[in-house]
Amino acid sequence: MYFHTFHLFITVAYLGTLTEEALNIFKKPLDRLELKYGFFPEQLRIQMLEEAKKMFYFGYDSYMEHAFPLDELNPIKCSGRGPDYNNPSNININDILGDYCLTLVDSLTTLAVIGNVSEFQHAVAQVIQHVNFDKDNIVQVFEVNIRVLGALISTHLLMTDPEQPFGNLSPPWYDGELLHLAHDLASRLLPAFEGSSTGIPYPRVNLRQGLPPYSASETCTAGAGSLVVEFGVLSRLLGDPVYEGYARRANKALWNLRDNTTGLLGNTIDASSGKWLGRLSGLGAGLDSFYEYLLKSYILFGEHEDYEMFSEAYSKIKQYMRKGYAI
């Protein structure tokens, strides 16, 4: 989940809400392995830095040459691809490829961090020119949130940060266009929440038409409960509590459905009925980022309820998870 992990630290740095109390949760003595392997020698760090840049540019340059403005590069055919219009049920492709220059949007913050200001500004201009979310495409709310919405918000914050920690990224012509795109996209995701009587969002929306007829209601805990960071930052940037409110409502709905005995959550749930469909609990796919976002949200916004939920979940995981309990 490296996309939204990186975006979190950008938003923390910009919003300045990281408190001493929030930092204290990370303070602990280093163990033997951390002392031995917890850092890179400077020469190795520089070597790995250059290797990472080479890998990024290989992928980015290949995408821009062979695939842009489609969503991603098909490495076998060396050509671009977007949604699979011939097979709408192909969710492996259609859940995230929505015809909005996905790879370019996904690359914006990396270009900033590695210090390529000219290409960063060029990429921002390309996004403003080519990205449009008024598409008759069904996409997954969770994936679009962490990869597209998070990238747009983070890039906007980088350009408008008065301290400019990665250099002078903001071109004179920038006028908040990425924030406007983020606002538009988030509004197109809201039908997933508005159509749910439980507060748990449906997993997919049509970007143009809203909640699809006969939409599947099975969603995973992570997908429904990992939205508050991006939605919360957007609400605060816009001065509109609606987005954060829906994301927090989803978290509380999931939390209130945890098992009465173990306090654990299942991995899949019916958004329309609130009934667990997958009763196995764990820390892997389907659950992982729900816990992650509780802690990140507390660090970012300072809401104690988030930390209380995280702490209780952490305690129950340590108590029951090694024994293989289901809910």
C-alpha cells in the first residue's frame, strides 16, 4: 500500500497536524535486528537511490512513449491499454483502469520527490489537459481513492506548500486545477455511500451515472474502511465536511459490526445488509489497510476516536490472532 503511505506523509507535512502525542506511539527502544540492519551505509544508500531512479524512469519513459494518454503500458505488447470495454466483467482491469491517464497521475509525486522539476511541471500540465472523469466507466472506489484521488491531492499540496521542500514545483500558471479534479472525482464516488443504508459504501460506481443498477454489494473491510485519509484531507482543503463524514461513517459502521466475543472484524461484508460474508479475520489482503488508516487518520487529524479504535483492534489481534480465531 505504498501509494497512500507516501501521500500521508506529504499531507502531514503540509497540514502540520502531527502532534507530539501522535509521535509518541512510535517511540520504543530499537531491538537487536533494528540496530544491526535498520540503516543503510551512505554509499549503499546513494547506490540504491540511483538504481531506484533508473527503474522509475525506465517505466515512466516507456509509458509516455508507448502508452500515454491511455491508463497503463501493456509490457508484452508494448502498447497502451485502458478499460476492457469488450468484457465489462473483467474487474482485474476495469476496477482501476478508467481512461484517466492512470500511470501519469500515479507518477506525479515521484517526479517531485526525485527532483525532476521540469518533467513534474510538464506532467501536471498533461494531467490538466487530458484527465477528465466524466466517463461511462465502472471503477472500484477503493483503488481510485488511493491511486488517483490521493495522487491529485498530494500533488496539489506539494505545489502549494509555501516551504517547497522538493524545490520550486509550482509553475506560475497553476491555479488549483488538480484540487478541482480531486473534488470532481470524489463527488463522483459519493453515490457508493449515498446508496447504502448501512453506511458501508458499495465497492464500485459508474463515474458518470453513479451506482450501477444491480450493483454487487460484497466488499472487503479494507476497501470500505480505507478512505478517511484522502476524503478527510479533501474535506479540510475544501471546507466541506461531507467527504470526511461519509468516510468516518463507513469506519464506524464496520467497527460496530465487530464480533462481540473476540472484537475482530471479518474480511468481506455485504454493504446493503451489513452481514459478514467472509468470517475469517487477519492482517492480510481485505483487512490490512483498515487498521492502517485508523492509525494514519489519528496521526494526521488528531481524532482520538481513531486511536481508540486502533488500540483496541491491536489488542484483540495480539490476543486472538495467533490462535487462528474467526469471528
